[in-house]
Amino acid sequence: MAKAAGFIMGTMILSRLLGYLRDLVIYANFGQSRLTDAYHAAFSIPDFLYMLLVGGALSSAFIPVFSGLLAREKEEQAWEVASIVLNWILIGLLLGTVTGWFFTPQLIRLLVPGFAEESLGLTVYMARIMLLQVILLSVSGLITGVLHAHKRFHPPALGSVLYNLGIIAFGYWLSRSMGIAGFAVGVVVGALLHLLIQLPALAGVKPRYRLSWDLHHPEVGQLLKLFLPVLLGLAVMQFNVFITQHMASGLDGGLLTALQTGHRLMQLPVGVFAVAISVAVFPTLAEHAAKDDVTALGRDTSLGLRFIIFLALPATVGLVVLRVPLVRLLLQVGEFTARHTEATAQALLYYCLGICAYGAVQLLSRAFYALRDTATPVVVGMLAVGLNLAGSWYLKGPLGHGGLALAYSLAGIFHGVTLYWILQGKLQDNSLGIILSFCKSLLASLVMGVVVHVTALGGETWFDVTGKTGQLLQVSLAALSGGLVYGWLARVLEMEEMMLIRRLWRQKFS
């Protein structure tokens, strides 16, 4: 599991770097304006579908059923279920895409009611282009579930890299003639590449496709019982993003983009660490649940959660301390000015408070899915959405766009803590080990934060931070010093997570 998680982390880091490059290309050409606000509003729809279908609902509901059949040596039934699901997905999405095309204006008005007519028209145009990727991502998500059930993580992970690469390459090329709408076409091309990279691996597991539509198949019925609540649960999590976007649409031009950028930076450690660990652990959790091995399920859930905390806490502190230098380094170029940097850094500050919580939700939700309990994540997620909505209304006035980011983080903390508390009643209690690991990680992270802050301040005088070279040296030196200090303290504190990483490192290079 650790080796699989390590590979997924590596590809996710590359994917996130390409995502940064994508934003850099867009901002350098179009600044942080109503044009980029329109792009982000339109992109929020396919990004929402990407999180649901590829990162989420299909694989989360499909893996427990498919893995359970494989574990019971019912491979023919497993492939029959996969075929039935694929056939109905294609029919449903063809109808859904056509319907979505006609109702795109109404959906966009709901998402960003504060946009002027000109911005609304551009947003609708780009959203309609991006709708073409829905079918591609849905089929790709099902294939991802099949490959993960066979514990083949490499092709889906590489698919996320090609997804962003397609957006950048084709988006930049087409933007010369189409303007910012060229990047909408790039999104469709990226989705196609995500699908194509997985096909050779799918052929390697020898699929047995059938033209079957039998919804009365008992395992298909079980999958639907899992899929619909999982889909709703993941959608509820993403509704928090839409709430923020809805309320930010009436703010000054560019602040919606600042929130979107701050959220994307906050999602970097969540995606790289938490999602990678959760994806790698989930098939094993499903196997434990299929065998009714509650002890092993609790043990591996605890281990995954401790690793998420071990990696996410220092990332949180590092992003808080380096928020201004980092945003300045990554994005302040061309039309992206120092004023935009400050606005984005403020959003990032409040978003960072929820990194560990949203990371924990990724794993805890999958633990419930492995137990085939899909109702609990949905109910808790809906409560979190309500909290985010109330917090956004209350905090938007005194804190502006920063208040929207803070409300999002507080909702995530409630979501994660509540899921963990409920899960402890279903599994063997591992709270002591998790609390001890959290305290050690927090202590090491706070000391690391002081070192990073001092180093970053020194970098302001040691290097010429008006240029990109000096900015890169400042951020790199501060991050390197922080990483070394955190690693040393984790070793001094004899943290189990650090010991496991060192052992795997020795095995790999011995």
C-alpha cells in the first residue's frame, strides 16, 4: 500500500505542477479579471464531474462490489456487472449531456448570479464546450475502478498527468485564435487522453465485455445502492465550492479567481497526500470488509489517517508561512500583479485551516464505503454544507472573500471530526495512536514553521526577490530548511510513520 501510495503521490505532484503551469499560462495572458472568472466558473462544472466520476463515486461504489466478487472467485459475474454498468452509463450520459446543453444558461446563472450579461455569455459558451468531456470522464472513471480493484494504480495516476498536459498544450495553441475559450477545448482533449492511457492496462486484465442491460442482477442492485449515496455524498462535498463561488460572484472582479486559486493551492497537499493514500488503501479496506475482518480494517484505516496527518500538517504550516512568497513566485507575472498576490494569499491563509480535515475526509469516507455504509457520509456532508452556507453569510461581511474561505475550512473540520467520531463506533478504537501521532506532528510542524519563517525573512535580504530567480531561491531555501527540520524532529520523536518511510527507502535503494 505504501509503495502504491508513493507512486500515486509522485504522479499527483507532477499533475499539480502541470495544473500550476496551466494557471500560469492563463494568468500571464489574461490576468486575474472577469475573463478568468468566467473560465473558472465554467471549468467548475467539468472539474466537479472529474472529482465525482474519476476521483470518486464510480470507483468508490464499484470497487467494493467488484473486489468482493473477485475475492469470492466469481470473476465472470464481476465482468458482467462491469458491462451492465458501462452500458447504462453511456445511455444515461448521452441523455444527460444533451439535457445539460439546453439548460446550461440556467445553471450558470445559478452558480454566478453576480456576473454581467457579457461574462455570463462567455461562461455559458465555455461550459457547453466542456460538457463534451462528461462521457469521456465517466467511462474513464469506470476503467479506473476496474484497474484499482486489480491493484493497478499506475495508468490512472498517469492519466491525471495527461489530463492537465492536454489542457495546457491544446488550450495555449487554440487560445491564439479562440481567446480564453481555447482552454475549454483543451479540457475535452485532456479528458480524452485520461481515457486513452488506461486502455492498454485494461486489455492486460483481460476484460470480458457483455452487451447486457440486466438491472435485476443482485450485484448491480447492490452497486446502485452504493453508487447513488456515494455520488450524493461526494456532490455534497463539492457543493461547498459552489457555495463559495456563488457568494463570491458579487464581489469585485478578480476575487472569485483569487478564491479559486487559493483553493487550488490548498488542495495541493490534499490531492498529493490524502487522495494518494486513500486511493492506495481503499481496495485493501474493501477486501477486509468483504472478509468481515473489522480488526484489520480499523488498523489500516488508522495507519492511513496517521500518514495523512503526518504529511498534511507540515504542509499546512508551510503554506501559511510562505503564502505570499509562494503566490508571488508561482503566479505574479504579466497581468497578475502584487495586488492579486495579496488577495490570493489572504484566501489561501483561511483555506489552509481545513487541509488536514479535508484530507481525513478522503480516507474516512472510503472506510464507510468499504463497510457499505453510504448513508453516514451523505448525512454528515449535508450538515457540513449547511454550516458552510451559514458561515459564509456571517463571515463574508467582516472578512470579505477571506471569510468565504474560512467558512469552507470550518465546515471541513466539522465534517472530518464527525465522520471520525462515528467511525470509532464501528471499528476497533485506535484513537490513542492517532492522537499521539497528531501531537508529535503538530509539535514538529510548529518548530518547522518558525524555521521556515526566519529563513524566508532572511531570503528577503539575501536575494533579489523582485526577480523570479531570487523568489525561487527564497522559497526553495525556506522549504528545504523546513523539510529537513521536520524530518529530523520526526526521527527524534520516533514517529512510526517516519520509521516506515525510512524502511521503505532502504528497501528500494539497498
